[in-house]
Amino acid sequence: MDTPLLTPKAAARVKAIADKQGKAPMLRLGVDGGGCAGFTYRFELGEPEEGDTRSETDGVTLLVDPVSLDFLKGSAVDFVENLGGASFQVTNPQAASGCGCGSSFSI
């Protein structure tokens, strides 16, 4: 199974956000229907739930629910800062296309 991963830069950002909010350093990545290309990525700090796939980078856990996992196999989550702002971005080998916002994709 190609478990999704966090890059070290993304893990550091999740840890900083979690520390500021007094929460455990766990990022939940999910996929929802909608967006300009058909599906959108959902990010939130969260706790493990039954059936979640977990991966760890530098002490930070990435959680993916079983339904979303089918859309995210082999993906990597990075944290990118540029002139347009700062955001988590997913590199998803299964995405056939995306959109300009970077948070929507199709399969």
C-alpha cells in the first residue's frame, strides 16, 4: 500500500500549528466531493479514528480515513510558501488534472 506521507517541511508546520492550539501534532487529510475539478482536499488537526491509515514524519502523524485513502495512495503533503501565500499542497500521482487553486483535482 502506498501510504500518503508528510514532507519534513509540512510536518514542522503541523507541529507549530498544533503547539499553538495546544493539540496533538496530527494532521487529518481527507477528500471531499466538490471544488472546481471534482474533488477537494480537506486538512484539519484531528485524533485517530478506527480504520485510519497513519504515517509519521519527525514526530507528526498524518491520518487518512479509509474512503479518502483510495484517492490519496502514493501522495505527499508539503507546505509551500510563495508570493501567493502559504498553504499545504498535495502531490497526488492519481490526480488526472487539477485547478489553479491547487486544492481541487480530478481522477
